[in-house]
Amino acid sequence: ETGVTQTPRHLVMGMTNKKSLKCEQHLGHNAMYWYKQSAKKPLELMFVYNFKEQTENNSVPSRFSPECPNSSHLFLHLHTLQPEDSALYLCASSQSSARGQETQYFGPGTRLLVL
Amino acid sequence: ELKVEQNPLFLSMQEGKNYTIYCNYSTTSDRLYWYRQDPGKSLESLFVLLSNGAVKQEGRLMASLDTKARLSTLHITAAVHDLSATYFCANTRGSQGNLIFGKGTKLSVKP
């Protein structure tokens, strides 16, 4: 596998379900990101991890819970979501989040539908 | 607060024509990123512009950066159908380099 991979690619869940999104990068990067892309809004940065430490939480509701066990893996745990959370969730990685090393490489995304 | 604005948001072009997409940003920065997204797919990095006056070209696309005007342009020369996609510009915020994206310009090239 090369680049940034995400699983699952598609997910349908009910509002009471708990699910997790997985992201893995094979680029030797140290920073990983979660973004939300909805139909009518710009790409929204959700979380940033740099060297496994969370460095940004962009006012994301607590029903989204990130986890970064190592620099290569990033998870987004979902519980009691709302229909408005339906979107494309993109994972990205960069060499680090420091200035000058922030060119980000994106995974294919997980398209989430909350019923 | 850093804001990134693109225009136009929608662009329908005929093949063979030229056009420019504009990206304005609100705070001082010396770098700018352009990405492309095909329908249903992820974002692909196109250009990284790292200084005032930087110009980069790849095929029919050319990007430039004017940090004094806080403006980047993406120029399309002799458009072809394969260029149909959504193009995003992004800038960095603060010392951590987190990217803030514009809303994207959806380009449709018609025969």
C-alpha cells in the first residue's frame, strides 16, 4: 500500500450506533489530520496530530473522538451522530505540522451517511 | 482569523479557451497551496507556492503568488475536458501551518 489509505470507504450508520473510521499513511509522515467535507461548506479541519500529540481541535462536537496510537495510524470514533454529520471525511498526512513541512497528502475519504 | 476566498465558485468553459481562477487570503502569508479534486475522489496536490512572485506550471495549468496583494491565481490555458474538476486553494494559519481551504472552484470544460 502506498500513500494514505482510509477504511471503510462508505459507511451507513444509525444515530445510536458506534463506529470508527481508520486512516493509515505509508509516507513516513509525523502529522495527521481529519477533515470534514460537506456539500455546501468548505473543507473543515477537525483535528490535527503532530508526533502523536493532538495539537488542534477545531471546536468539534464530542460525538467525534480521535485517536492516534502512532504516527502512521489515525482513527475517528463516532457515536450518537446526527444526520447533519453525513459528509465525506478525509484524512491527510504531512511531514509535520510545522511551517514549511505542511504539504498535505490526502486519503480517498470515507463517505458517511447517518440515518 | 485567516480567511481564504476563491472566485469564481463555478466556471463553465469551452475547450480551447483560457481562464483564471483567483484566490484571495486575509492575512500575511508567504505560501499558498493548490489542490484538485475529481468528483467522488480525494484531493490531489497540484502546486506549492513558497515565495512572493513564485510561478509554477504543469501542463495547461500555471499558478502564481503575489504575497503583497495576498492573491494567487491559477491560469488555465487552452482548456481540455480532462481539466474538469474542483480546484481548491489553501493557506496556512498560525505557526503550526494548518491549512485553511477556500470553498473551491468547480470547473466544467465542455466541447
